[in-house]
Amino acid sequence: MAYWNEWRPYVSQAARRRRAAVEMAKLKKKGHPVAPVILQGRTIASTFWGKAWCDNLEGYSDYDNRLPRGRTYVRNGSVVDLQIARGEVSARVSGSDLYKVKVDIVPVPKPRWKSICRDCAGGIDSLVELLQGRFSKGVMERICRQRSGLFPAPEEIRFSCSCPDWASMCKHVAAVLYGIGSRLDDKPELLFRLRKVDEKDLLAGAATGLPISGKKPAAGKVLDTTDLSGIFGLDLAGETESESTKPGKAASRRDVRKPRTKKARGKGKRGARKE
Ligand SMILES: [Zn+2]
């Protein structure tokens, strides 16, 4: 019913919000978990993982014209529910109506994941350091590298929305994409679920090869994983076996170069978003 869209009577933001709240309450009653994206101020993401997710989106010119409206939407609390699962995100966004958004993310191809783990070998000592983004610039660059790092390129992202104009990324989809960045601030481990890889493969000792940092894990810094499961709500069982425990080839110098991103070419470094 796209032709109705422009004739719809204006509905105030407060009224939309009330309607969304009623719908969300109904969903909760039915047992559906509801997790809205709520920002503190205007900053969408402030940790390494959240910011890197947003920077990645903004690093591709494919989305240039479509992302700004999403920023406004996520800031004003329109993403009333966001659920991140393995390979997919489902969300509800309050607009002229309450819309359902679905985002599918392609898993990281195995050879790429092996390459990332090999190149980062020895650079991340513990799960806490990994999830807090406490590692060297070299490791960050490898993880964030466009099209060969951990974050999805546009061709690896499929989306749909129940609104009339979703075909070329509507503001609801854009808001959800930013909402994912915000959620990664609190739950960075969800990025690994989303991309269907095991974050423990990245830890020191999980892979062999020439590390980017050359750093060896300090015994005292490796925390007891039984504590971590409590801190992050993770299932840490069965971490000993992974593909990358097999010996890999040494990382070549060429792999450690700076990614050629839009940012690297022109824009300066971006801090926390405050537009
Ligand atoms: Zn939409």
C-alpha cells in the first residue's frame, strides 16, 4: 500500500512512542524478549567494538546517503527492540507505524577467519582484553580491515523492512545497523555470534604463526575462564579445540599494511559520534 504513505495523517513522535510501547508490552506478555536500543546522550557507540562497527558502515560509500537518517532514528529511541542471533538480527522500529526489520549477515568465510587469527596470533592475551578492545593498533587494523577483516562489507549484509520503501535501505534499516553498533558496546561478543566465528580462536595460544605484536601471553594476565562466564554470560565450555590450533603459515608483512579506507584517504580520525 505504498501509495497511501504520503497521505497518512501526521502522527506525533509521542503518539508513535506510546503505540510502540503498547505493542512491546504485548510482545513481552507473549514471552518475546524485548531489548530496546537506549542511548545515553547523542553518542551511538563509545567502545572499540561499537565504534569499529559504525566506522565500518560509514567506510563504504554504498551507504553514504542512507545512514544519516538512521542516526537520527536510533538517537531518538525509535529502535524499540533489537535481537542479535547467529548470523541474523531482528528488530522493531517505531516510525509512522511499527516496522519489523530483518538483517542477515554472511558468516566470515573460513579461510578469512583463519587468516585473521593467524595474523593476530599472540596479540590478544585473554577474553577480557579481547572484548574490551585492549590490543595493539596492528591487531585493530587487521580486525577492521575492509572486506578481509571481521566486520561485514555491504555485499555481506542483506536487509528487509516491513515499511513501504525498504528496497534501498530505509531509515529503519539504517537505524537498526547503528543500533547493532550501540549493542556491541555492551555485548561485544555478539559480533562473533553474528559472524558465526569463535572469539576464543583469537586468543594467544589458540593459533601459531608470526604474531603482529610479537607479544607472548603473560601467565598472570590470563584470567580464569570460570570467572569470565559470570562476567560476560558466555558459555566457555570446550575451548580447547579449534581449527586455528593447527600450525599456520607465518603472516607476511604485506598483511599488516594499513587498510585503504575512505577514512584513511581523506577524513580525519573520528571520535565518539556527536553529530
Ligand atoms: Zn523501513
